[in-house]
Amino acid sequence: MWLDPRLFGQEDFWLAALTVISPAVLAWGISVILGMVVALGRQSRQAWLRRVLEVYVWFFRSLPLLVLLIFIYNAPRSSRS
């Protein structure tokens, strides 16, 4: 059997699961809130705010996900060089 039932009784397993799930839930929550703010801001009556948010959305939609992930992964390393 590929999954050992004794694994669920180990504290390290639950610590690792919490280490993975916590940032995922946090990122989901932040993205929902940020997405709502941007969506509401794009419907604003203020032209400058609409334009800034249109450029923000355009920029992140035009970037391939892989390029964005590589940039984010390597950003902390570039500050230490």
C-alpha cells in the first residue's frame, strides 16, 4: 500500500501539513480581498483610479504564470547577492 496509515499518527506529518495549508489559506484570503478591491476600484467614478487598476490588471494578465513564479522565487536571492 502506498499510504501507510501510521503516517497520520505522527506529529511531523501534521506539522508539515499545517506548514503547507496555512500559507495556502492565507494567500487565498489575501487574493480574494485584493481581487474584490481591484474589481470595485475598476468601477470607480475617478478616472485616475480606474486607469491605474486597468494597467495593474493588464500587467498581471499579460505575464505568463511561469515567468511570474520564477521572478517571485528568485527575488529574495537577488537581494542577498
